[in-house]
Amino acid sequence: MELLPLLTALLLAHALAYLAWTAAARRRQSRCYLLDYVCHKPCDTRKISTEEAGDLIQRNKRLGLADYRFLLRVIVRSGIGEETYAPRSILEGREDSPTLQDALDEMDAFLDEAVAGLFARTGVAPRDVDVLVFNVSMLSPAPSLASRVVRRYGLREDVAAYNLAGMGCSAGLVALDLARNALRTRPRALALVVSSESIAPNWYSGTDKSMMLANCLFRSGGAAVLITNDPARRGRAKMELRCLVRAHIGANDDAHACALQREDAEGRVGISLSKALPKAAVRAFAANLRRVAPSILPVSELARFAARLLSWRLLHPSSGKKQGGAGDAPRINFKTGVDHFCLHPGGTAVIEAVKQSLGLDDGDVEPARMTLHRWGNTSASSLWYVLSYMEAKGRLEVGDRVLMVTFGSGFKCNSCLWEVTGDMADKGPWESCIDSYPPERLANPYMDKFGWINDVEGDTLML
């Protein structure tokens, strides 16, 4: 009988030790490290110059004079330079009759450079990959693009492969979230996340202005990313994922339809970008910030903001209900918890709106603006080009915290916070031009060639 209390104590201690070990193991497995990433740089023969852009517009014989002027105004104000890339089918004048092979060729060129380059740089063998997530919004062939990677590189038979389509520009972080969750059930595993967009079969050749905008903004690109939850690989990792937050306001009709693939009055398919898009982006952004702020900001900043907001509401009880009344309302200083802002370069207006909402300065949004100018909007892979700009400029040091923010159809706003844990000095796709950024004056070749169009009155949706 005297042994019973001792036995009970030993069993209890063993149970507590087991629970503590299990909890620690789960925490280790839930960690996510960025081993490396590669951004696709298409060959120079796929660059689209001002002359080629102008010729491309004029090839559409359905457009009237007002339509030409509208498109030229959009591209002049887009913030895009003339070193972005387009698929060969468009440069060769076959935008009205693309084939499935054109789309697959565009994907293969990306895979051969980015995915193969990532395996070579990291020394990871394709058969070491446990999870594969491939996201391309506007192309969903059978077999899937994920299966194309499995076959092309000989991934294992038990690889967990996922293929995402229709998720828009925010799919990069959706794919990252899916890969991170898949890793939680697999100890010491590797995940390959592949993000791109299919431009070749999605050129709009009609006359609906809301559907013509996408032609001016989207360009070819892509990124391949390798992440792991293996603590033994932490020493080789560039960054560690601290949190990831997703917000989806698609239950609202206007938000759901503001970026929509549809047919125009003549049956031509394209992406319609409505004037409700900026408002939807603001709503989704606010919903995301409410959730991400407590995870990334110090308690002192949250307390300061709460106290100032309470005081302000007591002094201005009706300001929040009146339009324009919240202009002097206090706002959170995100710089207290974030060192660098990696913003989706969806367009000049998107960058400016996020800049104002977060109280950022020109230096904070410089990476996004330079990325938009050099690469255009490459959809889900855009954030990785922005991150690569920061790395190429030597701005990321161990301990720095990087906030990624992206928007996409649905309507969605996703964000995540990374902490730099290793050396980040690779120039990636920026190597040949990084020394020329940022210029004293950001060149606008479209303004030089088509600037006269600004003298023509008319409105446009600035994205």
C-alpha cells in the first residue's frame, strides 16, 4: 500500500512529461522555414517594348478611337516600364487564337528556369519533396500542372500534390498556407510551392473597358519556393514564418464581382475589373489588419493605440458615422513591429492606398513600385519579386521582420510575417539591373511616346 502514492506520482510525472514533450514537438512541427526561392526571368526576346505595346493595341481592329485613347491612358499611368515580359504567342501576333500548347509552353519555360534552378541552388533532390502546391489562377489543364511537375522532375509516388486555380493574385500566400498546414502532419518534411500565371490564353480582344485593363497590367513571371518544418535545416534557412492571416469578404456581392472572369456582350471572355475593386480592397485589408495586428505588434503599441482610440471616440462620438469624419482618428504604427513591407504590386493605386492606410513613406513602398515598373503585375508570384528586390539591395538583416500583403479576386486580402534568420544577399532576377534602382526619376517610356493622350479628357480605373 505504501508504494501506491509513489507509483501514482511517477505515473503523473510521466504523463506530464509526455504532454510537455508532445506540445514541444507540435510547436516544432508547426514551424515553417524558408530555405530559398527563385523568381523566373524570361528570356530577353520576350520583352514587350513601348513600340510593341502600341502595335499590340492597334492590332485589335474592333477598337474605336475612344478605345485606343482609353488604353493608352491606362498604360501611360500604369507605372509599368518596357522591360516586362509577355508570352511568345502574343508577341508573335497570335493573341486572338492561342492554343493550349501556347499556355503549356509558357509554363514549361517557367518550370525549366525557376523550379530546376531552385533544386540546383538548394541541393535538394526532387525526390526529397514531401508536399507540392502549384497555383496558377487562369489555367487548369488535365493532368494538372502539379502533375506536370511530378512527371517532369520525378517526384516520389507518395508526394502530397495540390493544384490551386481561380484564386487570383493572392494565391501565393494561399498556397503557402496550404503547404504549411500539410507540413504539420509530416515531421521533418519539405514542401515546394510554385506560383505563376497563364497569360497566353487569357488576352482579351474585345471592347469592354473594364475587361481591357488586365491586358495593360499583367505580365509573365513566376516563383518557386522551398519551405520546411525540419528544425535541423533552420541553420540553412533564410527566414522563419511567424504568422499568416487570411481574410475573405466574398460573401458581399460587390466584393465578389469586382474582379470577375466573364463574357462580354459579344461572347469574348476576359477578366472584368470594376470600379468597386478599390473599395473591396480597403474592406478586405481592414479585416485582415484587425486579425494580424495582435500577432505582429508589441503590447505597448496595442495599448497605446487602444487608449488613444478610446479617448478620440469619447471626444468625437459621431465622427465614425459620418463620411470623412475619421480622417484624424488615431491609427496603429505598424513600424513598431515590422521592419520591411513587401506589398503586392498590383498597380499604382493599390500601392498608394496601402501606403496611406499603414502610414508608410516612399522608402517603405519603393520595393513594390520598382517591382511594378520592372516586372509588371505577375499575379501570385509578385510578392517574391518584391522580396527579391529587398534582398538584392542588401536591406534584409538577421532579426528583421518582413510583412507581406497581397490582394486577389474573391475578394481576398492575405498577409504573413517573416523573420530573417539567415544570410540574404542573393540578387536573383535583379542582378543585371539592381544598381539602376531606384532612379532619381522613374522613367516612363509610355509617357514619352504616348504622353499626348493625357490631354484627352476621360476617366479610367487606376489599379
